[in-house]
Amino acid sequence: MEEEKKDERMVLLHGFNNQEAVAIMRAVKSVIEDPQGVAFSVTTPTNIQWQVGQLIREVREEHEYMKENPPSTK
């Protein structure tokens, strides 16, 4: 099995409300090295049907895009 790379870290949340999910994300980021390198995702009706590898690839691609193209704060 290929060793997971540090820049491929991801946390998947399922069953939490928005407030709980944000609190969990903040807690994780507060205790790990390089918190910006961790991608977070919550389950959706679509992605819950995906294979795990497919979900990780999709979330990591979106995460990298958002790091390179942050939303404007206008």
C-alpha cells in the first residue's frame, strides 16, 4: 500500500451540525502541524456514495484549488 503523504491529509465529518463541524475543524487545526495542509469535508448525498479513494482525491483537489484561489473578501 502506498504511504500516505503529509500533504494529502483529510478529515471527513458525518452526522454533525454546522456548529459542531466548525468546532471540530478548529480543534483539529489547533493541535496539528501545518493546519492549512489539512482538507476537511462533510458528507453529502452525492459523496456518501463514492468510494473512499475517489472522495479523498476530489476533496484534496478542491482544497488545493482553494489554497491557490482563495475567495475574495469583498
